[in-house]
Amino acid sequence: SVPTTPVSVTTSGTTPTESFTTTSGTTSSHFTPSTTTSITTSKTVSPGTSSTSGPTATSTAFLPLSFQTQPGESWWLCECIQAICLENNTVQVIPFVCEPPPKPSCANGLAPVPVMDENGCCWHWECDCYCTGWGDPHYMTFDGLYYSYQGNCTYVLVEEINKKVDNFGVYIDNYHCDAQDAVSCPRTIIVRHETQEVRIATTKPNTMQVEVTVNRQPVALPYKKFGVSIYESGINRVVEIPELKMNVTYNGLSFSIRMPYSLFGNNTQGQCGTCNNNTSDDCMLPDGTIAANCETMADHWQVVDPSKPQCSPGLIPSRPPSTIPGQPCKESAICDLLMGSVFQPCHKFVQPEKYHAACLFDSCVLPSLDLECSSLQIYAATCADQGVCIDWRSHTNGVCSYKCPAEKEYRACGPIREMTCKSSQENETSTKQVEGCFCPDGTMLYDSGVDVCVKTCGCVGVDKIPREFGERFTVDCQDCICLEGENGIVCEPHICAKQSKTSCEGEGFHEVNEYNSEDPCCPIMTCKCNTSLCTTKAPKCPLGFEVYSHIPSDQCCPVYECVSKKVCVHQNAEFLPNSSVFVDKCQNCVCTNEVNATTHLNIISCEHVPCDTYCEPGYERQPVKGECCGKCVQTKCVLRTANNTSLVLSPGEFKNDPYDNCTIYSCVNIHNQFISSTSEITCPAFNEDSCKPGTITLLPNGCCRTCAPLDSPTPCSLRQRKDFIVYKGCRSEDRVVMTECEGTCGTFSLYSAEANSMDHSCTCCRESSTVEREVELKCPSGDSISHKYIYVESCSCQDTECRLPGSSESQSTEENESGSTLNRIKRAISLTSK
């Protein structure tokens, strides 16, 4: 309701001031300004500040009121001006004047941030919750407590103790990044908020190549949906939740989490600790107890991850993981940059000692991965967050260099949000900077979702090529024009000019579209030859011939014929001219250049292999299957006489020594083995006195003497001699006494070494008493064999059959001939051969 009585509004300060009432007023289209208002002004200082003394200016105004208030009620008229209803329609206006409160010190070493009070007039200092992780990995809790942890499971970084936000938390997935599985590195940062789960994962270990997914589906940046914003900021990917005034950054090597103390103070738990500006409770376990160290605490914040079945939440490690290198190593020169002049401008804002210790640990444990760069990177990022930008990569001799795409340039100090064509007119109030790849001077990013640098803001299509307003172009066979406005590029299908009809006739020809350099969207129809469409197949040529093909000028398919290779062919093989051809080993053949007019193959010319016809005495050349010239085969025995002359005997032949009738040579062929024998006639005892005078004469053998004895001779007597025993290539070491029976009738009976028994020549004088003796035969190889023979002790005249022992009518002709020959020799020499 509108009051009908004047209202007095009083403006007052901390001391009473003069007040006055005015009757002037204004008109309003909504109200009937018939009331009079008295205004009293005063100045009020916010708590904790000094008051302002002295009188203040006063004024009166006619105020139309659209509500009724009771004395003592207050309301805000505008920014930092409060109205209080007094008595008698008097309103007291109290302006608030705020002075900066004292600046506190944050436990994490970072600068505090100003935060507006609920009334929107004054502000106060707060220490933001700021947690970082880097390397293998090293952690800095919200309150600045440093520790390292080498677990390779998935863990809680931040969750609320008292749940105020639905499904909220930040998690880290670590993995072993060394060959010995001794240390871990961050692989994925996971941010959950209500219905969305954001994952920023490295695509290649120990690099800054990452991909972003939302609810396991890849997304393009920038992304903004359901209260979550994801965008690129320099080298980082940033997940921002404006409702919670928080953001999470990750680049593959390091992460950071910034949360406002006003919303999360004393309400965080996990590996980032409790955000309350007090490090004493940062190692808190899930049950609220405080662990002895954060390395032990970190293992208790493990969560169930289906991709890591080896991880079991709740298990306590057998021993705390060591964060000290096992053996001393040389300090990295890169780590020394943290303590030197390069980073000195930041030392008074952020202490570098903990980052330096982490850098040394990484350079010792993993010297081949250059992980020490991550300590410098996160320290530089923390410095940039405090407003100090350090260009440090150029001082690492290329070890920590960062390569940008060709169209961009690296800057250590670039804007958090790069200016684009769509944001160029907006005022960027943030003074913080970040390193990354940015458009060169004189250009700007076309759009946050179109990573193209442009000189002028026109259009950029799917081909990523900048276009000027009004420019016409063709892309994807669409005729397009760049227009200034919301739609930008407008396209319509490209129209091709008409072409004359092309017809293809003949086997193998077919129609094909060829690239048109003048108009790539309109191919030219031509007639092309495709030999794969030909039905005629190449013939299979006989040996010595090859397929020859040619395509006539007006045709597509080839014509085939078999032509001679100009080679020789023999036994399914081809031979080049002037090369040797093996027909058989008795001929020398060569492939000539002469061609047979009938077969069209080259002629093979052969000559017989020359033979040597000479053979040694006792040998004759005989044909042999598989041999060209035969070979010399022994047909006679060859022996050497006592006077060193050669003597050749045919099998069955025997001869006396030309100079000694008592020595007889013979030859025997036994099983194709020619055996020569030398026999010496042993004459019986001869007493010249027992002979009649004039009766001494030689026996028929021409060696021994005999006569007509004075007394009658013994018809059958024993005769002994010494001789060698030859048997299968072996012989006795000494001469052996050999015996035989002999009578005046000239018949005999003797021992046969071949048959190992006695051989009888007739039915007269023969042995009457014998004994078996044994001799040791020695072979050329050194072996010895034992041989037994029959020794005759006495002789007498007895009847016997003239046949070899064991012989039968079925014996082979060779044996009979051999035996009869041997018997003839024995009868002739009347003694045993060797």
C-alpha cells in the first residue's frame, strides 16, 4: 500500500548530524507522488575499521514507497547502501565503507585471495585449496605438505567429508612408469560431477599427449554441458565447474586442483588432504584417524577400478614406500635451475625447496625419462598462478623443450584464454598467464573450437582454410561463399558442365572417370584398357620356348605365341649356347648356336671321350657297365722269380724256374682271385752208395736224383719237408714240418689246406697214423688266427677212393676244374703248395 503521509528519511554518520525535511517531490507513472519524505543520511563503517568523524552533507528527496515497513526494519537500497525504517515515516540511509582487512599467511605458501562477503559490500581474505601432483608422482596437499607415493592403482584425490554435491570427486589413475616397477606416474585424472565423469588420459606414457572423454565418449574441446566446462589453456586441459568455483588442470605430466575455501574449507579428504590451512591433519585416513606419514595414508585411499583387478582397496603395504634414491647419484644441472637466478623472481612467492627435492629424486630414479622437467614445469605453473611468469625451458639445453605445431609459436607467458574472433570484443580481466602454443603476433585464434590462426576474422570451414568475407570457393564439391553473419559459410552443390558421350568397344575396354585438373569435382569420362578383363589366357609353351605377347595398336588385349629361346633341350632341361650338356660320361657334349630347322631348338654336338688302352702285364681291358673305356681286369698271375724277373702264368699253368728245376711256379683262379704259388721240391734222402753203379738219374721232376737201389725199396714210406702254410692272406711265422706218404709206384696222399683234410690221389700208399697240430697265423693287419692241420706219423699201402673229401656229383664245374687243375699240379710236383 502507498502511504498518504510524508515519510522522513534520515541519513546519519557515526556522530549525530543535522537533518531536514523537504516538501519537494517527483512524479511517477506507477504512483501518485503526493507524500512527503524526510531523508536523513549517515555514514557507517564496516566492523573492524575506524570511523569517519565530522558532519556529512544532508539532502532531502520525495520518495514514492510501494511497501509498508515497521520501525526497525531495514533493506538495501542499492550497492552498499542500507535503509532503516525509523519513527514518523523517517528512513535512515547508511552507506557502508569497507577498508582492506589484514592479509593472512597461507600454509601452502601461496598468496591469499579476496572473497566478497554475503552482503556484496565488503570482502575478506581466504586461502584457496590448491593441490598439485607431478613426476613419479610427488604431491603437494591443499595445505602445502609435500610427499611422494609410488602406488599404481586408482586413488581418491578429493572427496567431500560431508556430502553436499551429488556424485562429486577427483581421482587419479597411476601406473608404473619405470622398467623395475619401482615408481609410478599419473596416467589419468578423473573428475566426477553429478551425471558426468570426465577423464583426461595420456595417450603416450611420459608425454603431454592427452585425450578427453566424458562418460567414456571422446569429446571435442571446448566442451560445456550440465554445469561442466572443459577447455584448453596453453599446455593444459582444464575441467571447470563454475557452480563450485573450482577447476582441475592436467597435461600428462602434472595436475593441479583449485577449490574455494568458502565452499570446501574443512570438508575435503583424500590424497590431497584436508583443506583447512593446517598441515597437521593432511595425512588423514578414511576413518578419520591421522597416519604417521602421508605415504601410508595415500595407500588407504585406493578405489575399486575394474581395469586393475590386481588392486584391492583396504590392503596395507608391508612397508612404507621409500622416496629416497637407493644409491647416490650426481645432481642434475636442470634441477639446479630451480634454486638459481632463472626462478629467483618467484622465490619470494613460492618456496622452491620441495620442488628441487622432487626433481633430484626423479633424475636419480628415472634418469632416462627426463621426468625432472615436470618439477620445473609445475613450479613454473604455480609461480604463474601467483602472477610471476618464468621463461625457463630455454635454459635446459633442449632437454625440456616443448615443440609447437608449425602454425603456432611457443610462449612461456600466454593468456589463460586465448583471444579469438568471437571473444576479441570481450574484456579479459584475468592477469594470470600460462605457457603453451599460441598464434603468432598479428594473428588470432579463429574460435576456441577451431584451432586455426587467422589475420582477419572471416570464415573457416571443415578444410581449416581461412576465408575472407565475400570470398567464393569450392570445397567437397560444394560451391561456397563466406558471408558475414551467424551462418558464415553458405554452400550449394557444384554443377558440372555436360560432356559428350563416350562409348567403349572391343575386349578389355571400359569406361572410367579421370581426374579433371581444371574442375576436380567433375571427372572426365574416358575409355580405358583393363587387361584383367581379357578372356584370352597365355598358352603354356613347351620346354625351350617362351610366351611372347604383343598388343596391336587398335586393341586392348594381348596376342600370344610361343617363340624359341635359342637354347638346347635335353632330359627336361634347357642349356644355353656354348654350355656343356651331360648326355653320358662317355661323351663330351656342348650346346651349339646351330638351330634345328624342324624343332627350332639348338643342336647338341657330342664327341666320344678318348680312352687309354694300355694295361699292366697280367691284365686285360674288359668292358664294364657304366664305364666308357672299360677297365684293366686281372686275367693271369704275375710273380717275380728268384733272379728278379717277371713271370706271367695263366690259371692252371705251372712252370719251372729257368735256372732252378727244383722251384716250380703255378697259378690258380679261386673265386676270381688269382693266387700264385712258388713250390720247392724236397728230394727224399738219397744215398749214392745204395745205388747200382751207372743207375743214378734224375726223377721226372728234373730235380731229385734216383737210382736202382741195391735192395728193394719200401713200397710206401713217410716223407717230411718244411714249408709255409698260406691261408686267407695270413701265414705262419715259421716254417712248419709238412708230411706225405710216397711209394715207388709214384702215388701219394697229402693234406689239403683248402679243404682242411687229406686229399688222396689214388688207391695205394696212404697214411696209417695221423695227429692234429695247430699253428698261429699272423695277418698284415696285426691280427692273429689259429689254424689246425693234419700231421702224418706213418704210411702204409691201403685201398682208397680217388676223390676229394666231401665232393659229390653235384659240385660246380668251376670246383671240379679247379680241383682237377690242382691235382695235376700236385701230381706233377709231388708236394704241397704254399
